[in-house]
Amino acid sequence: MNTRVVLALVLLGGTVVSGALVGLLLIEPGGQPPVVTPSSTPAPPPPPPSPATVDSGVSAAAQAIVDAITEGDSLKYGLITCAPQSSADLRSLQQKWDNAGAVRATVVRPPAVTGDRATVTIRVEGAGGRKETEFPLRKKGEKWCVPG
């Protein structure tokens, strides 16, 4: 039986859990896995960030997102959101991650920081292919978190 696994990262906007939960992996039965082909002309790598661009707190938040997705741990993900998540929302996320199966997440580019806002690009790879998504981060007090 063939199963097509679709990896989708949903960014803010109220799509799921009032826009607070990002990085959801959805699974769609039937069909063949999508074919992932490299670009014929890859984009040049971004310039390395200056030391002032990345601080350890935002890098730690980026790694926490990667760890939560790779481990499929919705509770760990809930710890890095700016707003508390309901247990129902976390259960829903956990169910989607469980259904998606094993994936690997990595930070593609170092976080870019502008004041109390940052963006980090994360790649998620699994049986159905790969997707890169920019995750917004906000500084709340001394902590960097996923807004929503």
C-alpha cells in the first residue's frame, strides 16, 4: 500500500491553534510520495551573519523548535510559544506529528535578528519530501518565543 506523506509547516495566522502552533506535519493517505528534485541553479548561500545579528537566546529558541519537531514532542513545542497552549491544542499537534512519522528538522540559516524580532529558516525532511519554512520569533522579556 502506497502512502503519500505531505510535510506542511503552517505559519501563524490562526490556521491552527489560534496561529500559535507552527510546524505542523500533515499526512494525506493515497498516491505516491512527492518527488523532490534539486534546483538546476542553486541559490548562493547567504552571507554569514555579523556577531551582532545572532545572540545565544535566539539560537537556543531556534534549536528548541528543531528539537521539538524532530522528537515529535508537542509539550516541548508548547514551552517555546509566547502564549500558553491548551492541552487540547497540544494533543491535536501531537496526533498530527505521530501520524506523520519520523522526520528530521535542521536550521538552514542562522537566525536574522532585528531588535526584538527574529526569523529562523528550518528545513523538515521525512518520507514525503522536505520543506523549508521561516519561523518568526519574538523576544518577550529575556526569552525568545514563537508568537501566536
